[in-house]
Amino acid sequence: TLVWPPREPGGYTLIVDGAASASGDGLSIQPTGAVLHRPATPGTPTASGCGDDCDPPRG
């Protein structure tokens, strides 16, 4: 799992799962899934239903 922090306060954290393979001195990661995540404001309904504000990346 790789994690990138939000670019600005209150922004999304990018979480990427993947399959890693080593080759010599290098490491390659093939992404298998990802999600943009941030804590939801308490009491606010969320589209994901997980209790936090999650969004699959687009693009």
C-alpha cells in the first residue's frame, strides 16, 4: 500500500494498493486499486456509506 498525503488542509489522501515485484536493485508496483479518502464531518451523510468521505480516483 502506498499513501500520498493531501495537497491542502482538508483535502483527500490518495491510498493505492498494488502488487510489488523486485528486479535487481529496483522495485516495481502494479496498482490494483485506489481510493481518495478524507474524514467526513461528523453527522454528514457520505456517498460511500463507510462513514468517511471516500471517492474512487478518476482518470
